[in-house]
Amino acid sequence: MSIDMYQENILDHYENPQNFGHLDSCDVKAHDSNPLCGDTFDFELKFKDGKIDDVKFSGHGCAISTASASMLTEKIKSLPIEEVKKLEQKDILELLGIELSHVRIKCAMLPLKVVKLGVYEYLDKSKK
């Protein structure tokens, strides 16, 4: 894919985010924000058989963070919890397909941070 195609993909996910909204019921809800830019997201996660069964996100952010959230929800649906725990910066940058400045990387990583907060909260609740 060319850079232009990746940029179009990011814009498409920003303007038409996948899995945006709320679940009827969820196992865990996680929230975080980036105070430097004002991006803020909530993720609602539902788990089944050790996998993410469903996910929705809400909130607002720049094109990069919203596209990252949208693409991430598509990637993690049906993914085993252990695989989600292993996701890292390179995986998010691969989804986005473009190079980002240090400041923009924080935008791209916020959704993954929120998802992992939710996963670890769920795992903690499951142990109790």
C-alpha cells in the first residue's frame, strides 16, 4: 500500500469508525485520556472462552487516535486474551501503516493502553 492509501484508510476510520458506540452489556469498561491533546476514550469489553467476544469504544480524539481505536477493535475481536496482552507499539504502527512523530505515537497508543487496562481489570476480577 502506498502512503496515500494508508492516509485514506486512516481518514476513513476517523470519519466512519468501526465498533463505535456502546455494548448492551459488558464485562468491563476502561477509560483513559491524553491530557496533552485532549483525546479521551472508553472501551467496553465482553469476554467469552478466554477471548474478546465483543468490543465497542466511545469518546473523542484526533484522526490518528480514532483510527487507531477503530482498527484496534477490528483486530482484537475474537482474539485470545493472551494475544491481546502481547500487542505493542509496533503492532499499532503496523495497523496504521505510516510513520508517526513521537507526539503522534502517544495518540496512536492511547486506545491500546485503554484496552489493556480493561483486559487486566477483567483478569483481576476473574481471579477474585
